[in-house]
Amino acid sequence: MTVTKHKLSIRAITPKLATEGEEFEVTYIVKNIGSTIFPGGNILIQLTWPSIPGTIVTDPITINSSISPGSEFSSLKQKHTPLTAEYTFFTVNNATAIDGEPVEVFLPDGRQLWPTLLPNANQLFHAVRARSHEEISQRNAVWIAVISLAIIAVFQVLDWLFRFIWKI
């Protein structure tokens, strides 16, 4: 059994919603939750889409500086484009340290992401929902209909009030 020297947690900062075919930005925050200085290394992130099996986009994070225990490293903003109108899933596929010591990656809540207990069973740590252009158009059409009905209702109420007041 290998004793892990480096323990990191990872989270991603993204918009809650993206639009299919349009870029969104992601920033990864890596925190050293271990008791030793992390000398730097690499974390390989995979982006996948459930409806397109086998389609994988990799997003390498290179940590060029050391991270003290309790400190954080913020990656440069990276741009990605959702391939379909559904969720884009983020998983950790690999993590290495410059000194060659083993690395474990966790979610901020303590669940282990890397290494996985089962082969090819990477755990999801973040997701972004992508809307289609049709979904956006339908939402706009519903809002136009709601506003139109509200205007009609206001005029109907005013008509009833005028008829009641002046007994037309």
C-alpha cells in the first residue's frame, strides 16, 4: 500500500448555464489540503457529454509553483464550448507531482476523485448545463406571452372598473 504524500482538493468556477456552440470560461481552484508542501505538478481534467459516448476533451492544469498547506492555486481561465444542449461533465483523469510522490485529489467536501477505486470510474466534480438556441427562443416566447396576457388582464380590469363606476 502506498502512502500518499500530497493531498489536493479541486473545484471549478464556471457559469451555471452555457449556450450550445458558444464558449464559456472555466477557472480551476486547487487547494493543498495535505500537511506537506505540494511542489507543483499536473492535473488532467476530462470534459465529457453523456449523449456523445467516447467524445472526450482534455483540460490539463499545470501547477508551476509550490502550494503550501492550506493555500490555493488558481488556474488561468480556459475556454470551452459545449458540444450539445445538455450537461458538460468535468472529471479528474490523472494527477502527478513534480517530485514523483503520489497525489490524491478530493472534492472540497472530502470525497475522493483521484485515484479512483475502479478503473475508468472517474467521479464527476463539476457540471455545466448548456441550453440550445431553441430553448432560449421558447423561453423568450413564453415571457412575451405572459407579458401580453398581463397587459390584456390589466385592460380588462380597467374596462370593468369604468363600466362599474360609470354604469355604462
